[in-house]
Amino acid sequence: MASVWMNAYFNLGDWLIIIAYLGGIIALGVRFGREQHNTRDYFLGSRNIPWWGIGVSIVAAETSALTVIGVPAIAYGSNLLFIQMIFGYVIARLILAAVMVPHYLKGEIYSPYQLLERHLGTGPRRLAGAFFLLLETLAAGVRVFVACIPVRLLLGERVCSLGGFVDPILGAILMFVGFSLIYTSLGGVKAVIWTDAVQFCLFLGGGLFALCYIPTLVEGGWTGAMTAAAAAGKLQWLNAQFSFSAPFNLWMGLLGGTMIVLSSHGAEQLIVQRVLACGSVADGRKALTLSAVLIFPLFLLFLLVGVLLWVFYQSHPFQIPLPESRPGLKSFDFVFPIFMLTEVPHLLKGFLIVAILAAAMSSISSALTALASVSTMDFVKPFTPGRDEAALLRFSKYSTVFWAGMLVLTAWLTREVTFVLNAAFSLRGLTSGALLGGLLLALFSRRVGARATMAGMIVSLAVMNLLYWPPNIPALQDWWTRTFGGEVFWPWFTLIGTGVTLSVAWLVRAVWPDSRPPTAGQAG
């Protein structure tokens, strides 16, 4: 009977490693679930988690299965130019540590959107919260779907179809979201952060193993591999020519990359919730600084894995044909999973598969707790001021289950709706500028007022949609091509969106000033 479930490339030892991992993270959820007494415990982890655990969790939360699979694919298909984006990722974390952490930890808040209410009023807070809920539901659901495509290859059709009872993709979606929901709903953000720490070690270890193992399979070892890669231009990492369109260049990293992370780590609950769990400003700064130290070598590691995979497959045939590209997933994204299945010894293969599962589940659990936190603390709690903590904690857990269902639904519908799949990978860029711009106005230019801030955020969303889906007007398209040199690449989206938000808000303030003072509510 066991052979019915057995992937042809796995043995019993590989499966035991995978099962032990899944059982371990559920045990962690049960362990931390005993400490859940109120929403402070559930969403802030009682604010007694060590800063280094939070710092590692920040990196794990932004490293999805698509990153572990897709970053090597970038280098496999081109070179190391993507590393220029990481320059901005590091710079932004240091800026946030110095400037933003004191605002996050002044008092006790549950999301960055409460800062908008504190300084501008309830309208901007609810608008920002609604933007995040819509964005993260679609983006996380699509991440789940796309991650399940190579995972179906890794685990096999029989396992993902739950023994033949459901479609394999649906089965993979249910498994991923289901296991993530169990430990997230039981243990809250504390369970998420500590499982993130474990998961970070797993996919870091998987990357280090691949970096050391692949050169043993090619002629000349590490030196021979690097010589072959350099001769083919695979080690090129710097492009100083400014451009709004692909390929990656230094200015995209220093400007675009910095703005992306200022938004994702400063104005979006997915990452900010971890900083809010820190016990002090000093701990928050150390956590962000640790993530800055870790992020560059982590991405460089997986880019080098991609280069080594390219060298390996120049002299070795693929034992499994590369699948065709599809929206959100290029053919090269299957290279690393195929290598794991066909070239890695048993037991080590099990650990590598667990690394992919860990990255996928880390991003899902982060989305679940972030969505539950914003919906509960930014929308439900302000409308039910008399509700006691026990009732609010129960609602928080029900909310986590609800958002898990929404991720499953979004992921499942995505398989049929190519439009959603194409859009979701740019959705963060469509709203990230509005969220960052709104937060900057609330903290540093609050005289602009609530009405102007909301106008800037809404116009920013509209402009970014036009940028992503330009109208079919030949004259306009010709002007756009002459001005920007072609399609604007996604690293610029947040910078453009933030600029639109700030400009429109200041313009509205000048033309139609809001004479009413901000109705600053309690940030709670």
C-alpha cells in the first residue's frame, strides 16, 4: 500500500524526513498555543520574543518557495545582475531601523495603519487596511498556486491528489494552507516567528548543500565551474546604465529596491507585524539590522546555485524534460526542483524538499497572521469597543481560518483566470506606493490632512493600474516608448506610486485644504 503513495524518485527515508518536519511544526504550534490568552499574545507574541528570532523571521517571511526556486532560475537563465536589487534591500532596512522603528514602538499598536489614524484620522487607516487586505489576499493566493506547480512535481501526482480523490493542484493547495493554518491558528505570531526561524535554517542549509554539492558533479570542481560560468558571462553582476525597463541595473537597486523594501518592511503588515512584536526600540532596530546582514548573502547564495546548475546541465541531460513556461512560472523555474529529484542522494533529497516546503509554508503563515491581525484590530475591534479580550481572541482565530479559506479559493480560481495570475505578481507594486506614501504623510507631513492623503492614495492606485495596463492608444504608446524606452520594469513601481501619492496629496491640500483637524483616535 505504501508504494501507491511513493514518488518514483523518493524512498522511505525521504518521506520520513518530510513527515517529521510537518509533525514538528505542528508540535511547535501546540506548544505556543498554551500561551494564548488575549490578542496581545496572539498578534504580538506578548512582545517577549528575542530580537534575533524576529530578525531571522523577517528574512524567512519574505523568502517564499518561489524565491528559493525562482532566484536560481534567474541566474540560470541570465546572470547575477539581480544582486543589484539587494543593495537597495539592505539600505532600506537600515533606514527603517533608524527612522521608523521608534514610531512603531511608541505605545503599543498592532499594525502600521494605526499610525495613520493617530495622526490623520480613521479614514486613511481604513483605506490603507483595505488596500492591504485586498492586495495580500490576491498576491498570497497566487503565490500558493504557483508554488504548488513545482511542488506537485516534487511530491508526485498521487500524493498531491490525496490518493486520487482531488485534483493534484487542489490537493497541494489544501495541504500547504492546511498545515500552515494549524500551527498559525494554534500558536499565533509567536509560533509563526519560531517556525520561521526553523524554516530559515532549513532553506539556508539546502542552499549551502547545493552550493557545495553541485561542483562535485562537474569537471574541475568549483574552479572549473566558475571558469566556465565566467567565460559564458554568467558572473556579470553590475550594470550601471540607467533604464526604466529590463534588465536589472544599479539604479533599480539603489532607488527602486530601496523604495520596495521601505514599503514592504515599513508600510505592509506582512513584515511590520514582526517588528511590532519586539520588546523595545533597541530590539526592533537590531532585528531589522540582522535581516539586513542576512539578506545579501542569502540571495547571493541562491544566485550562485543557479549559475552552478547552468554549468552542470551544459554537460548533463535533463532526466525530466523542462515543462513549458506559464504565467508566473518560467520553464527555468523547474530546473532546481528537477535537480533535487534526479541528482541528489536519498535522505539529502528529503532535506532539500523540506527546504522548499519550509519556504512555502513560511510565506503562507505570515500572510494568514497578517490578514487576521488587520481585519480584527483595524476593522472589527474599533466597531466593537465593548467586546472582551476572550471574545476578541476567539474571533481572531476564526478570522485566521476565514483567511485560510480565502487563500485556498484565490489559489484555486487562479488556475483558470490567467488575468489574475499575471496581475498578482505586480499587485504589490500597484498599491505599495500608496501605502508608503500615506504612511510618510501621516508621520512627516500630517498637515496635509486626511482627505488629501486618501485622494493621493486612490489616485496612485489608479495611475499604477494605467501604468501596468496602458490604454490601447497608439500615440500615447509611442510617446511612452520614446520617454521610458519600453515597458516600465516592476522595480520602479513603488517609487512611482509613492511619488504620485505625495504629489497628489500636496496638490489637493493646496487646492482644497481640509480645515478640520485630524480626528486622531486611540491607536488600538
